[in-house]
Amino acid sequence: MIPRSNLHTHSTFCDGKNTPEEMVQAAISLGMDSLGFSGHAELPFEDCDSWCMVGDRLRDYRKTVLSLKKKYADCIEVALGIEQDYFSPALSDSYDYVIGSVHYVCPHGYAMATDINPEVFCRELTEYYGGDALRLAKDYFELVANVVKKTNCDIVGHFDLLTKFNESCAYLDEDSSAYQTLALEALDAVLEDNPLIELNTGAMARGRRKVPYPAPFLCKRIAEKKGRMIFNADAHMAEKLLYGFEDAIEYARFCGARELWYYKDGIFQADLIV
């Protein structure tokens, strides 16, 4: 049986709604085996200070999570992680794990967010890409292909995040061979580095997607190449800590996966889902 665990967790130190301790207490009440925090690392863009951890906020985040790890050691395993964006400065501290992700593309030097606001996203898609979502996808997946090398991450987060608003705004044909070729080429490059790739239900929890990241054609490639998948809820609220957990396991099985990875006793381990 796959242990009940989530390593992609945000708190009030970045853009989450609950304090770390509230998250830990909720995880215990849910009978979770482990909980990892992954606050957003610093980003060099003007609009990021409100939701990324900089200066004293990062220091206090580390201190708080490490304190909770000791306080609740008899009840749950707590891990100190960080979500390191492709454009984040190099880390100067150690963490139990790192999630590497891409939230921005930079057309003509402008930092365009892929996941914050659908109206702004679609307007900027028109302004900077002439509405050509394939050009956006090319830029996005070029970054994703190198995210492991750039961030030294253990886990690749929300692999196809650029599709977050696609079900409501329909700016991209995800079934087209042109798009899938771009995404698969990036995935193959990532798989060569052998990170864990998360099945992320965060957009499902927010009503943006019907299935986890990555899309089925990508998860099937991961399974075919015996890549390593891990469930993460990308939780920003305590009540979402295990959102879609059982569905994600069935989704992995549907895509051909035979095992899922999880965090236990300070290391990543795997269990069969057949």
C-alpha cells in the first residue's frame, strides 16, 4: 500500500493559506505518514516578493519547519524542502529535497507567468506570442528540459504547467502532434537525469484540470521508460493535503505505471501499485 504522503506543500511563508503547524496537525488528523514543505524559493521578478520566500522569511521558514520536525517526530515524519524555480538563484542552504519547476517564460526579456491569472495569461499570450501557443510551448519546454540540471532538483514539479488554464481558455491543442512532440522531447531529456516526476493534483483541487499533471500521453511515456513517479497534491490549504490521492494512484495505473515513490525515513522509496 502506498503510504499517505505529500511533499509539495505551501504555507503562509509563501502563498499558502495555513501555517506550517496547521498543516502538520491536519496531516496527522488525516493519518498521513509524512509531510514535506516546499515553500517557493526567491525569484528575480518584480511580482514575486508576495509569494516567494526572501530574506528573513526564508530563514524563519527553515527554522519553523525544522522545529516542527522535532516537535511532531512521534506522530509524523516532517521534511524540509523547497520549490526551486528555473530562474531562482542557486540555493545556499541544504534541504531534505528540492522540487524543480518552471513558472515563467521570458519572451523578449519579459517575465510571463504561466499559472497565476488566466485573463492576464491569455492577454500576454497574444501580446508576446501573437496568440501562438506552440511558440510559447517551445519556450516553456526548452526550460523544462533543463530544469533538473539548473535546479539540482530531486523532483520535477507540475511538468506541463503551461496547460493549467487550457481547459477553460482553449488556447492550445494538446492532442496535436506538434505540441506533443515538444513535450515528449523535453520529457525524454528530463528522464535522462532520472528525477522523480510528480503526479500533481493541484490544478484539479482548484477546478482547473480534470486530471493530474502530467497529461496522460506524458505519463504513459514515463511508465514506458520506467521513470519514477511520486504523488504530490501541491497543497495550499490544509484540507487539500491529500486531494486526489486515490485518483492519482488509479491514474498512474491507467497510464501503465507499476509503482509510485514516496518519502519515508529520510529517503525516497517505491511501492507497487499493481
